Amino acid sequence: MIISLVGYMGCGKSHISKILSEKINFKLIDLDKEISRRNKLTIPEIFEKKGEIYFRKLERETLEEILATEENLILSLGGGTPVYYNNMEIINNNSKSIFLKASVKTLTERLSKQKEKRPLIANISDENLPEFIAKHLFERNEFYNKALISINTDSREPEDILNEIIEKLYL
């Protein structure tokens, strides 16, 4: 079984995927890290040197290759992955997709502390961050909401989120 985690940056995909993979003993692949490893460039470097369209094509190819495997796997996807091509359709057809949902308030609190690590928001002032996130989330929620399972992460401990994921996957 492949379990794919989708959601906006800062919703907890990296953290939850790591502890989920340990708890259920599944291999973990972070799609962005896999793209970086294969191309020997960071994601910001790929965007800068080759552009977003090139990156989105690489992302799609890598996603298809990973989803074609049959192993027990947790796949942590980039926030934009579900939005391009028909990625959400192939994610749902080849894995159990889980949308980790977080409010604009929660995302703003988390992301304001990590701006330097996030090229998309690095140059956005703290004052304008909530509006940026709200607008972006509005555009992307249409895709995230296609996930097979949706889990709210606001004001919850990782352990609670894990238990809900396991309960919904193994019922």
C-alpha cells in the first residue's frame, strides 16, 4: 500500500509522514527530496535555473515512477503537487491519499517561523502572510479536497493525528 500525504506547506506533511512511517514500518519518500536527490539540485535551484514548468514536469515524472511501485510506502508530496496536470487523479488511483488540513491561522503561525526555508514565502512580510496563505489555500483546496481521507491538524498533537490516520486506513 502507498499512502500519500497532501496539503499546504506547513500543514505537517513532513513531520507526520516521518512518524507514521516509523510507527507502521513503511518506507518514506519525500517527493521534493527525491527530485533534489535525482537532479543533484535543491528545489529552489531547479526553479531558479530551469523554471517552474521544468520542475512541474520533473515532479510529475518522479511521482508516476514512485506510484508505479507496489511497496509499502509513505509519500509526502509538495504543496503544489496535487494542483498540476491530473496529479490528484493518479495519486488517488495509485495510493490512499490523505489531506492534512490546517487553518490559515495555524499555517501562518507555523510558516512565519520558517520563512527562510520556504522560497515561496521568503519575501512576503509577516503582515501580508495570512492573506497570501488564504488566497493560495483557496486556489489549492479544490485539489486537496479530492483526497480520499481528510484530517484536521489544527491544535492537535501528532500522536492524535497518527491514530486518526491509522484508524481511517485500517477500518
